[in-house]
Amino acid sequence: MPDESKTTTVFRERLRAASDHELEERLNDVSESLFNLRQRLATGQVEDPKRIRKYRKAIARIRTIQTERRLARER
């Protein structure tokens, strides 16, 4: 996981408990980390290429929660 969470379930629970501002900050942090990871992958410095997939999924989870909240506010 992109943070200290051990499981996906714990990670999702922490995202759901976070405020909109915290989600935006976390999205920026994970996106920046993914960018840096891709740069290191291109130079052959990545020890665990599977982390790229984890970061992409984390970004998708954050955006899903943001969309759910936005749609709930519009109702």
C-alpha cells in the first residue's frame, strides 16, 4: 500500500475516514510517488515493479471515493 496500511481493507477504511482535503493531499502524494517510481523504473532502479500497480490502484480508490462524495452532495 502507498502508506503504512498492511491490507487493502485498512487502506480503504482510512480513505473513507479522511476529509475531502486529506483525500486531495493523499492523491497528490501518491501521484507524485508514482511519477518518481516510473522514473526509477526507466533507469532500472526499482526493486519491486509491482509497486506501480499498487500505486495506480490507490489512485483509483481515492478518485472513486471523491466521485462518490461529489455525487452524494449533488443529490
